[in-house]
Amino acid sequence: MANPNSTQLAAPAENTYLRGQNVIHRYVQCEATAAAPVVWSNIKWIQSVVVGDPTYEETDVFMQGSKEKTKLRRNPVWPVTINVLNGKKAQVISDLLGYAWGSTNYVVPSNMSNDNPDVILESIFREEDNTTHVFSQVVQDLILDDSGMDIPMDYADGVINGHTYFPPFYVYTGYEAVYDVWDATPTTNTYTTSATPATAVVASSHDFWDYNNAAFIKQKDNSEGETVGNRLTSGAAIAGQTLTVTASPLATDKVYALYVKVSA
Amino acid sequence: MSVRQNMIEEDIEMCIYELLDEMTEGSAPWTRWTAKLGYPEEDVLKNLSTPVIYTETPRFIDEVKQQGGLGIGKYQMYMGAWDDRKTGGKKEINIISSRILNLFRNPQTVHTTTFTVILGATTYTDTDLMTMKIRIEGIQDLGEKATVDTKEFRQEYRLFIRA
């Protein structure tokens, strides 16, 4: 019998074989002081960032009179592990929590106070020249977890555990994540994004995505005692560089948007 | 633009050599040294008034494989530095060694420093290792090599290359 397919694939391009050594990681605080854009901070001392497979609450739903069942999958959680050079574990935890380690904060706890999102983490994959962008990985709404403290005899990585309830996503070559945060102006429904968002994904064909050109749009309503921004699944839109929220925010409210743009 | 897969070992060595040659034509202390393609014979070495940085032919050692097709080659290439001026001290060879390590350990510098190279009938002007599709994965200092005269100093390195 003749070989059904005698194609011999060409060798992969050099940038298909990447090392974590050439990845640079950076973050922004989820509850950053208002700025459009919020400036990213690079993280040194990283040994690896591991985003595990998500786990779900799964339920089988039966109906009387039927043999068939429906499987429901809800509430995904993606575990995230950040390995750092041990000597800088406290510094990195402090930085991610927004503490000024060594200047106004001299203690960082090993347990976390709440389940609120702490940072957005962007990992930028480059080629061997530490310059040419290949793609990026964004972990949105990363929440740091309580951690143990391990002091082995020999060199070891410091381990920082976390999780996110929202899917990490990849960003195309030549694009980068942007995080804009505004102090809301009363009765002002429109805000100007710092860059023109690129179309991210067709929201209607993906779970968890509500907007084609934003990973999320959040609003924090201080009159309701909210301490963090909450995702809007409707009543918001970005057209060009104009973000419009339907519910008029109050003076102390905040509006947030995470999207991607073409890199300069 | 890239190295030729059917001339890969020669092309890699030519590119690395031209990079080193470009460095020795740049600024001090590199300008105190001479780059040589291949391990210099002793009579050649005797006629040189400067320490030498030499390259040797890279050798294929492994492959980044994919199912159903060709892979990306991985190579190991020896290079070295030789100071036979018999000045009586190791200071200069130590400086050469430090500069070589600093060059090849800096991903941005080593992959984007420009040089001109002729591969076959084609001249690539102001190109760099990235453009020629050569990736330096690492360098290993192999230490001192024995010399006939104890007043000469020789140091060797192993480069890990993907192309």
C-alpha cells in the first residue's frame, strides 16, 4: 500500500524552541492607584512560573424519567506557583502585595487576609537575544495563597503559591497587555483608554470572556462597601479608545480595564 | 538570511569568527587581541605579536526533534585564547577570558553585535547571529590548556549553539 502521506516537515523555526531563561515577568496591582496606563513592574529573581491545569466543581444533573445526565462544570480554579531565588522570597511576596518592603513595611505575613485578586502577571517570552518578542502569557486576577516556610540545608527555590478564578491567556507576537484604572468622576460614563485595544477574542465563542477587546472591565462601587473592582458582564463597552459604562459611577468609585495593544 | 544547513558547521564557525574579529577591531581591550579562524599552527603563532582568540569547527551533538519532520540542530564548538608573548604573567589571558565569558553570557550583546560574513558566494553585511539564525545557548570555561612553554598561557571554552 502506498504511503498515504510522504510529507516531511521542515525544521521548526528557531523561535519555536524557547527557554524560560529568556522570559521576563512583570506585574501590576489589581487595586493600583488610578493611572492610564498603570505602569508594569518587572520582577527579578524568578526561577519559574507554573500555571497548573484548572480544577472544577463538577456535578451530574439527572432528570426524573430520563437515563441521560448533564455534567455541569463550574467555578474553575487555576493553581499558580512562582518559584523565586530563596533569598528574595519575602521581597517578591511583599512587592506582589503592594507593600514597600524595607521602607514602610518590615514584616510580610505568610498567610493572606482575603481571597481578593492581588496582581495581574504578564510573562513575556523572548528569543535568545532577550529582546525579540515571541508571545506572552497573562495571568489575570492572581490571588496569593497562604504559604509555608521551608529552610533546607542546601540552595532551594522559594515557593509562592497562588490561584486565579479566571483563565490565563496568551498574547500574540508584538502585542502587550495594558491595564488602565480611573478614579471615577460622578455622572461621567465615558473614560479614555491609554491605547486602542486590539480585538482579543470573539467573546461569544469563549466562556469567561464578556468583551471582544477587553479581558475584563471592572467597576468598584464604594457606596456598596466594595473593596475591589467587580467584573461587569454587561453595561460596558470599549469603542476605539472610549470606554463607556452604563451605570454612572460615584465620586469615589473606580473603573478598570485590562486589554491588549500593539507594542510600540 | 541564515546559515546554510548543508554547510552548517563551516557557516557557524565563520559567523562566530567574524563576530570575534569584529570585536577585536572595536575598542580596547579587544583591540589588543587577534581573532583567528581555526587553531593556529605554531609557526603562525610565533609570528603574531598579539594574543590570539581562535575558533574550532562546531560539532553536531543533538537535535530538537519534532514528529514527522526535521529538527533544529544543536552544536558544541570549542574556542580558545592563547597568549604566547611570554610576558611572564597571566593577567592578559585572564582579561581575555573574562571578556569572552562576558560576551557570550550576555544574550543581547552576543546576538545583536553586527559583523560582515561571506558564506559561499553571498556577503551578509552588518548582520548578526540572530539574523543568521544562530542561537548561543551557553558557554563553559574549560580552564587552562597545557603549553610547551610555561611562559605561554592558553585557555579553552565550549560554546553551546542551536542552529
